Amino acid sequence: MTARSSLPTPVRVVMRLLSAVVWTVLGLLAYFVCQGMFGGYAQIHSQLLTTLGMIAIALIGGIAWIVDERRPHDDE
């Protein structure tokens, strides 16, 4: 039994909705960075923001790959 399953149902629903909103916003930000939508605004250092966004996307992808590799697979 995990700590999350001991929470009341309304709290779990709110946590699930909040999680979905946060992941959606993060996904949209990653999409915007990949499409270069923040580019071209030198006064706010947009090239630096784009570079940092791409580094964050690469790090998250690497972490996801490592976590997946460490997970036990059924086909072995």
C-alpha cells in the first residue's frame, strides 16, 4: 500500500488533474522550444532560453531511457 492510495478519493482526483495539467504544460513548452517559437527576441536572451530548453529535453529523455533500461522486462 502506498501513501498515495491512502488519500481520500477527492484528493486523489485533484492530484491526478493537477498532474495532467502540469505534464500538459511541460509538453507544450517542450514543443514550443523545439519549434523555435521563443527564437528571435534578443532583448530577452531567447537563444539562451532555447539552448537551456533543448538541454532540459535531452536530459529528461536520457533519464527516461535509463529508468526504462533498469525496469524489469517481461520478455527476458
